[in-house]
Amino acid sequence: MLECGMLERDSRALRRRSLVLCKQLVVDELLVQFLQADNILTESMAENIMAEPTSHKRSWRLLLLLPKRGPRAFRSFCSALQETEQQHLYELITQPPEKDSKETPAEPEEEPVLQTTEKKRKMLVDSSLPLPTQEVIATKRARTHTESLEFSLDTDSPINSPVLPCTPDFYLSHCQQSYRMNSSPRGFALVISNVTFDLCAAPDLDPRKGGEVDDEVLRKVFTELDYLVTVHRDLTAQGMRACIENFCRRPDHRTMDSSVVCLLSHGVEGAIYGTDGQLLQLDWVFESFDNARCPLLQNKPKMFFIQACRGEEMDCGVEQIDGPVRTSSPSCEQRDAGREGQGDANSRPRGDMGRPRIKLPQRSDMICGFASLKGTAAMRNTKRGSWFIQELNATLRLHARDKHLADIMVQVNGHIKEREGYAPGTAHHRCKEMSEFTSSLCKDLYLFPKYQPQY
């Protein structure tokens, strides 16, 4: 247990530079792990910091914690800055006050309320284009600390801290009751992302701005999880169908332990749109991977992630009866424009036909995550990508090492539940989303990242 708080001079140094730190500090997994290894942060604190949706919020949470973490906290934080190649910030906070050419006013120790001024609110509402698809660049002027946070929310990039590795002890204690996950690569991953739609064939389907961020995020995270990832963008319904059929027929599935399919497009309940405005039925997708049509993936986990609307109804949320008064929005998010709201059984391996075989259900060993509930719209930010893919990416990176996929999807649901749209003056203000998943998995599905058993 830490004996007392940070030394007053060190605490003052952090407060004096809190504005710059909040804007420039990179709170990634390496920095947090360094502080955790030095016993400055507990595991729970580290997880809470990295679970924050924006870099500003991660920085603020860390800066609020440090003064309470003992006399060694400042020195450890300085070392962490040097270890993570943030030498300029180390020099900034260790510079004596008398050497400052301009003393920066002390910042408040509580996170500021993220709300717009009346002037900015009027500017947004009076914009000539609909607010959900309008990118606003204000006239250059002095900005308050609160506004600097507000304007930068949309410029955050997705969390890209490294996928945390599974430990040998964890693998040994969990491998027996879970799906086999030893192959390297773990399997093939297919990502189909429709961003731009045919103006003639599908005039009602707007471009999915931010969709290109999603497919790159998925490519990176599943590559780090040791999958061979193929990304296809802007396919017609028939093109998606052909792509999925070819993926199912890959003979190399025989030597792999799992597979991943990610579909990102506009959609309706039970189907997603091709760039030609034609629908691909999701039930056909799942049938393509069933035990009859894709025998090489029998008894192996098949993961699906669907980023698409399942209807046009917007979830406006419900006030929590015993909840706290809401004074801020977690981030400035954006609803999808348009309608993200709008094989052969005879190919089974032949064996000894005289011996009865174990029968399998037609469809099993699948798990599918949906960005939204039946009948509702999915949410997407034009710069950071969709809420669902953001949370899936962050949770896989932090928790694939020690949680099975069903638990990871529960965590994703929890994070999505807390998110809220921010678009004052429009119907999208304080809009909500709720993700869900379905599963026919028969065991725990651990990905055991970056661990390869030695035989």
C-alpha cells in the first residue's frame, strides 16, 4: 500500500503542465505497463485507463491518479516518459518554474465538462449541410481548455497499442477446456468493407465515411492475433457472394484452427447491401460455413462480426431512474448516413465407410457479433470509424490474452451501452446503440495471442 500522496512540488509540476500533457501525452499500453510494473498503478487502474474511449480521457484519468499514488509516482512517470520516447514531455515537467518564459496557469484537477459554448452550438446548428455529415472547422481564435478537448475528439485515432500476449501458465491452465488454438497462423480472416456505393444503382446509399478506418483496424488487430487477413472493399452483392464462396472452399482451412469473417456495409435486418444496392442475406453467409458446406471447418470456431444497421429506428435511449445527472457526453459521435440502416455436401473427406461416424448438427461452433439490435441503426464516426469496431478492437487488444471471446463480447456490449452520440440541435443528440452477439460455441474460445506451444 502506498504511504502517502505525491510530493507537493511534483504535484504542482503536473498541474502546471496538465494542459500540454492532456493534449500531447500518449497513454499507450507500454507506458501503462511500465507504471504497473513499478507498482504505481494497480491492474484495475491500468484497465480502467485503457478502457477510456479517447486519448484525452486516458490522459486525464492517469493525471488524476498520479498525485495519489505515493512519493515515487512522479519519478516513475518521468522514467515512463523516457521509456516511451516522450522526452519532450519529460523535459517539460522537470523544468524549474523560474525558467518558464510564460507561466502556464494551474489546471483544474477534475476532468472538464465536455460541452459546447453557445457560440459553437449556434455555428453547428446553422451549418449549411446536415450536421451528422458536416465536418466543422471553426474560425481561428483563442479557445478555452474545454473547447480544445471538444474540438479534438473527432481527431483521435483508434487504439493501436499492441495486442497483449498470453502467458504460458494461462495457456496451460485453460487449453484443455477450450477450442484447440495452436496453429500458426490461427486461421484465415476475411474482411469485406463497402464504403462507396454506385450512384446510379444505389442512389439512396451514401458513402460510409469512416468505413475505411474500420477495415484497416480489423486488418491490424487480426494480423497481430496471427490470422492471415484478406481485405476486399466495395463489392457488389454478387461479388460478396463469390468472395465468400471462394473463402469457404480454401483447402488450407484443413490445417487451421479457426476462421474470421467481418462484413461492413449498409444493411437491414438479416441482410447487407452490396455497392449495387442489392442485398446479401446473412443467413446464406452462415449456411456457407455450416458443417455440410464447409467440412474443413467442422468442430472449429467460426467468428463473424457484422457492422451494419439492422433497421432504420434510432435508439434515443431511456433516462435511468436512479442514475446520476448527465452533464457531459463521452464523445462527439455520428450516426450512419443513409441506410447502414437502409459448397457441396459431397466433398466430405472419405474414410472407412464401414464404421459409423459421429453426427454433427447442420450448424455449430459459430459466434457472431452484431453492431446493433434488430430493427435499429448502427453508429459510425467519420474519422474514428464505427463504435462497434472501435470497442471490439480495443477489447481484443487488452483482453484476448486472458478472456474467452464470449466474455470479450460481453465487455464490448458494456462499453457500447455507455456510449452516447453528441450532436446538439439534431435528432442524433444523445442517441444510443446496443450491440449483441449470438453463439453456438460448444467450448470456451481463447485466442491465446502470441503464444505458440512447444512440442
